[in-house]
Amino acid sequence: MRKVMTGHKAVAEAMRQIEPNVVAVYPITPQSEIAEYYAEYVHNGLVSTELVPVESEHSAMSACVGASAAGARVMTATASQGLALMVEILYIAASMRLPIVMALANRALSGPINIHCDHSDAYLARDAGAIQIFAESAQEAYDYTLIAQRLAEHNQVRLPAIVNLDGFTLTHSVQVVEPLDDEPAKKFVGSYKPIYPLLDVDNPSTWGPFAMPDYYFELKRAQVAGIEAVPETFLEVQKEYEKATGRNYRGFFEAYQLEDAERVLVVMGSTAGTAKVAVDELRAAGEKVGLLKVWLYRPFPYAEVAEALSHVKQVAVLDRAISFGAQGALYSDIATAFAHRDRRPALFNYIYGLGGRDTTTEHLTQTLSELKSARPGEELRYIGLRE
Amino acid sequence: MKEIRWHGRGGQGAKTVSQILAQINLREGKHVQSFPEYGPERSGAPVRAFNRIDDGEIKIHSGVYEPHVAVVVDESLLDTENTAEGLKPDGTLIVNTKCSADDIRSRTGFSGTVVALDANKIADDAGTGFPNIPMLGAVAAALGSDLEVVEDEVQQTMGGKLSKDILEKNLVALRGGYEAGKGVHVGS
């Protein structure tokens, strides 16, 4: 049944249906309403989850690590500075192969202090070893929370997963969402079978070991095997989700009007929706433009993205954060995807939407139009910036 | 697609009625968005909220700059903000005021359709004191929503939080506002 709800509520509903054993959260700013809704569910007896309110996000992720190692199904949520404080422990969660699933309401990192959307928080956690998925809408945030749970817990994967949804634009905006009924949602997610749980005292195991030069390297290499198992598993879980729900999520990205496109935007998050409107407008005027919207950001689907863009003449890669002293993180990925290919489009890197700066349809039609005559170069270009 | 911008002050419930408007239109088979202006929320500070309503899926996620309807819940904002900014020339300005529509036209410089209703009086007469509900009634009527659906959504949203008596008074206020918005047709 179609309902109206915010992105926060949509994610909280998915969490209610997943009903993890433990949710550990720091309940104060910059926490989101997700934790608020979930606390309500716990106190109203809708879920049997142990809610652990802690004194910082560092502690929240630490509690998640402890609970997950003990054998529990664990979830959390945060935003911006909160994630920054979690990152130290997020690396540890990934190295311990703990399938902790978290919603990240994307908001700019300080400074200056800003509470609005950009992707600097997600980029900060880019190399932590967690899976990262980006949602375009509250609906996608809901669907991908369920999908991420299955993906993270898959035996070949066993990694933390972050579902990104744009702060305010998706989290605070009321949109149409069609959640699944509880039964099919719970059936899809299934029950969680921990491996080597710490609380299985009859079969003791080592967790969070000390590893010197003699083993650290091999353990990190083993972690690569986990993240490398993600793409295939991602497609499998999408397929199963489609079978269970009829919802068509296929592939690592959404290709919108891409097949015969000459000029293309590559973007993640809610701006992809606005970009679709921009593409529609230019298509109506006979221009061959398209969009590639990345769903799976980590691990990055290099080969598939390159394949999908190989026929394109010009590509504008939009980054919603600056990687100071370097090209944008997404741009760097796209450029890497073409490193060993002869046939490649001209690539342009645009920075947009920092600290919640609005990106309109007009901005994006203009970007697509200026690509026609743009001279390739490594310089950063900006959308919607006053200079 | 129709876009609506609400002007209110923190605590007046502009965001709440924008959400109820979304629910009403969902019930009528539309696709909807409702979002507040993303700023610090302080009691009494000017706040804005927005709606998008369309027959098809709404993909756009940017702000609203050229609304079809602007709604002023608090008259004092007419003096401090350009409430008609970007409003489409054939759009509709709906204002909570004792003044006439012509007065509002000259105060705002907006020459299109103006609906002037004294939502404060409607709310006071009904015994609620909150002008947001009659303003919702006026907007829903101007958008062509069915009164029964509007009443039902207000009941469902507020019923759990209000006593039966206060809810009934709000419905009276809602009907008063709806009456004022009837006969206006908001083009798309």
C-alpha cells in the first residue's frame, strides 16, 4: 500500500521489519529521527530489539561490534560528524567481518558547521571496508535497507553495509513510499545465522586479534575476498528481491536514457531524480543525453560502468564533496574504470551541492549543454557556486 | 505538476498542514511531496514548507522556486517577506487576513488570483485558535479536493493527538476555510 512518509520513517520501517537483536545508537545530534522512531517501536513493544543508547557514536559502533561478534543481528544509524566519530571502529567492524547494517543520512562534515546534505561523510568512510549503497528516493532507501541486510550477512561477504540517503532532501521530506507488508519483508530478510559467535563458549574463537607484520597483511588480503564477493551477491540478492516483491532493481547502477546517449551525467543520491527530469527535458528537445545513477558505490563496479559509458562522447561526473588536492572521489573511480580502455569518453569533474546547496533541473540541463563545447581538462568545475 | 509554497511562523503548523495536504492528495491517487524549508526551527521565526502534487511519479528533488500557489498563514509575513516571489502570474495567492483581495494585490504587487480569508477569525470562532487548519481547508478546496476526504485526513492525522471536542472544533474551522477556497481553480 502506498503511503506518505519521510526517508527517516521509511528506513525505520525497514528496520522494524528486519527487527535486529541489537540497535546501538548515540541518541543526540547529529542523530536522525531513525533512532527516535526505532526507540518508539522498542518501547511500544513492536520489536524485541535491545536498544542501547550510548554516550557517543564511537561507543555506538563499538557496542555494535561487540554485539555482532557475540552473534547478534545489529543495526545502527547516524549522520555527518557522527559517522566521523564511528569511522575508527568501522574499520575494525570490517576487518572482523561483522555484517552491521547502518543508515547514513548524508550531511556535510564541519567546518564550517553545517547540518545540510552533501556526501563528505560517505566519502570519509570510503576506504573503511564497508559496502556502500546510495539511494535516490525514500523508496530506494527502504528497499536497499532490506537488500543490504541480506547482502551484508551473506556468508561470502560478511561485511558492514552503509545505506546512504541524502540528508533533509530524502530524510526530512515526505514522499510516496510503498513498504512491503511485514510478512514478505521478514521472509525476504530471513533469520540470521552467526558464524563463530563469541557467546558460543563451547567453541571458543578469537575475535579482534593482534596481528603483527607476520599476519596483518594476509588478514587484510582476506578482507579483499569479502568485498570482492559483493558484486555477484548484490545481483543475486536484487534478483531475489525482485522475485519476492516484483520490484525491479537490476544492476550496480541505473542506466537512464543511456543506450544512445552522447552526453551523460554520472551522479549518486537524490540529485539523480532531478537529473532524470533534466534528461527528459533535453530529450524532448531532441538532444541525446542520459544519466548513470550509481547504486553500488563500494565496491565500485569499474568494468560494468566503463562498458555502459564506452559509447558516450562526454561524461560529467558529479561529486557532492571535495577531495582536497585531488579530483572528486567518484570522478577518480570513473577515470580509473577507463584506465585500460582505448575507447573512452571525455570526462569532466563537477562539484555540486556542498552543504545543502540546491541543485536544480536548470543547473543540470546547463551542465549537459555546456559539455558539448567543453574542453577536457583536469580542473574542477562547480555547479551552482557563486564566484 | 502543481507546486505550493507555505509561509508561516514556527509553531503555527504550516509544516503539519503541508503534510496533511500530501496525504489528502495521495488518497486522491496523486503523487506527492511535502518538505519544510531546511533551517533551524524556532518558535515565531518565519518558516516555509512546500508541496508538489502530480499525476505521475515525482522525481525532482530540488527546491520550489515558481509555485502555482503561495499560502500565507501569518499576515505579518506580507510586510517582511516577498510572499509572491516567483509565484506564477496565473497562480493563486491565499492569505490569512482581514483585508480584501484587492488590498492584498496592492500590498504584494501580485496581480493574479487572490483568496483572502480571515483564518484567525474562523479559528477563533470555532474555538481552536490555530489558523493553519482553515488555511488547509482553503488550499484543499482551491486544488479541487473533496471535502469528505479532507475532513477524513484531518481526523486521521490529528484524531490521536486531540480530544474529541477539540478535533470537532478543528473540523468546523476546516470547513470554514474550505468554504472560502471553493470556486477557485488552480491551473497546473
